[in-house]
Amino acid sequence: MTVAERPAWVDETLFPFESRFIDIDGNRIHYVDEGAGPVLLFLHGNPTWSFDYRNIIDELRRDFRCIAVDYPGFGLSSAGPGYRYRPAEHTRVVGAFVEALALRAVTLVAHDWGGPIGLATVQQHPEVFDRLVLTNTWAWPVGEPAVQIMSHVMGGPIGRLLIRQFNLFVNPMIPIGHRLNKPTSAEMAHYQMALDTPARREASAVFPREITASRAFLADVESGLPALAALPALIIWGDGDFAFGDKELRRWERALADHRTVIVDGAGHFVPSDAPEQFAAAIRDWHAAGGIVAYDAELAARVREFFADGPPVLEKAMFGGLAFLVAGRIAVAASSRGGLLVRVGAARAEQLVRTTAAEPMAMGERVMRGWVHVDGDHLRAGPALAEWIDIGIASAANA
């Protein structure tokens, strides 16, 4: 199936959205763009497509702009000649997509392979994204022997043949991955028809191999996670998943300082379609609560004045306050606690806490290594504020 327009098998009742298409780097990319408001960008995993988010989009489009994109070779998107369906390629396509649509202030919503692909996109386009929603995913090289064996078997000649000839990732895995709401035959048909020939299933067949073959890509995403740690994050976790469990959940909670976790009891791997009502409600509640940003506006204005004659800066709502990013990394932030959060680097933090008015920076009960908090009373003098901003700029440049 080479898709140039929406095919007749797409049910208007099950997928009640306008299908849009855009050409990116020789690929014909399908996406939906529904509603108005804060932007949510939905990225799918294997072997699904934007159809997996249909009920969430239908619920949230009254209050949000909901954009869901299909990677080349998935859903209603077509790959151009020479496309190899690797996660690094998908990342480049998603990056070009957000730039083509001139998206800003985006919340990434990512499941399964959408996690590493989406987070790599965030790392490469930090000016675009300001929040994260992650569900049953990962973003690091996998070392467990069982997973490596699965990758080599399912990503090898026999596994790829089974996927290509028998649609192995759709026919058994989709039902197994739904524990609360088993897909109907009509819903299953939308996953099956999207990968209706052996050639179309190549995209799905590549992903198992890439769990190990894309180790360098995953290592790069992992190394960039500290730069994203301060982004407000919502973790929606199905605790009945066959692929990701408590170990991965705890790792996300350690990695993301400003996070809220919502456990969906009994939900399987495909949480967005297995528990869409809970998923949509979690996003709505979290986004509403995060809309309250409190910080010292006068201090923020003084920081902004400093940067008027300094390096280019990007402002983002983070830490419940206002962060100032230089070259894509936070240098300082006007804190919701009052005062200033300053990036100082792990090597200097302890010394600065001992010898200055700075205190360790904490998010909840967790101390953030490489950061300090400076009370506003110690920043009244212009030179003191400038010194701390200079430290933050230098530390961001070396991060």
C-alpha cells in the first residue's frame, strides 16, 4: 500500500478526523491536527499509528491542539526510496515535521518507540518543547539478556520473515497488549490494513533489531536526559505491561525531577488505547495544575535585562518558575520558591554552598546535583545577580 490520500478502509466513525499529508525529505507523512489550545504532539510505537491515540484526541481536542503523526512506513504514511525505518531517521523526520508546522510550546506525548524518537527530537529542538508525557517507554540502551535475545531473534532473518509474512507484531501483540479494553474486529482491521502487505510490514520488522542495533542512538538519547530533567513531566504507566515494568518506571522517576506519576491499574502495553479515558483525564488534570506559574517577576525582569546585552536566551516555564536557556540549556531560573536557581556544575556545587549564600537545590525530597538556590535577598545588588548569572551561563556552556 502506497498511501497518497486517505484510503477507504479508514472508518469515519472510528477515526473522525481530517487526514492531512505533508512531504518531508521524500516521505509522504500523514498526520492529524485537531482542536486549538496548548499543543500536544503524539508519537506512536510499534506497530501502531495515530489511530492508537484516536479516543484521547477526540476527548482533548476541545481544549488542546492535538497533533498525531505517523512515521514513514506506518499508518497512512509512505516512505521514500532508500528509507531504512531506523529510529534516527524517524527522529529526523519528526524534527523536520515540527519545524515545517512551526510548532512551539509543545508537550510531547510518547509511547514505546515514541519515547526515544520523541526525546531525541526534544534534545535536537529544545526551543520547540516545554513539557513531556511519557507512557510505557524507555530511552537508553537495553542490557538485559532476554531483551537482547529477543532483539536478535525477532530482528533476525526468521523473525523478520514472520513479521513480514504473518503480521506477527499486529495479530498477536495488539490483543495481548490490551488488558482493559480488547480491540474489536473493526479496530484490529485498522492496525492490520495499515500494514497490509509484506512490503508495508518492513517498517514494523526493523524495530526489534534496532533495540540492539541502534545502541549508539539510544546511548545519545540517554546522555541527553539530564538536560531534560527540569521539564515538567507526566508519567502515565500501565502496570500490566508485558514489555515495561516497575524498573523502567522508577528509572523515569529518578531521571525527571519535576514529574507526576499516574498508575493505570491493569492497563497493558498499549496504554493510550487500553485506557483512553484515564489517559486523557491525567493529561487534562496535570496540564491544568501546571498552568499556575509563580515566581519573582521583578527578579525575572532583572535577569531578562541582563541578557539584553548578553548571549541569545530562550525563556521557558520550568521548575514551576521561569527558566532562561542559553544554547538550549538552562543557565538560571526564577524559582517558584522565590530567588534564583543557578546551574553551577556538580564539581562546584558543594564549594559554593559552603562559601556563599547558596543552598542546595531540591525538587521535592531530591537534591539536584549541579544546581544551587540563591535567596532573593542576596540578589538585591546588581553585581551579585550578575555574578550568579555568569556562573550559570558558563556552567550551561560546559554541561
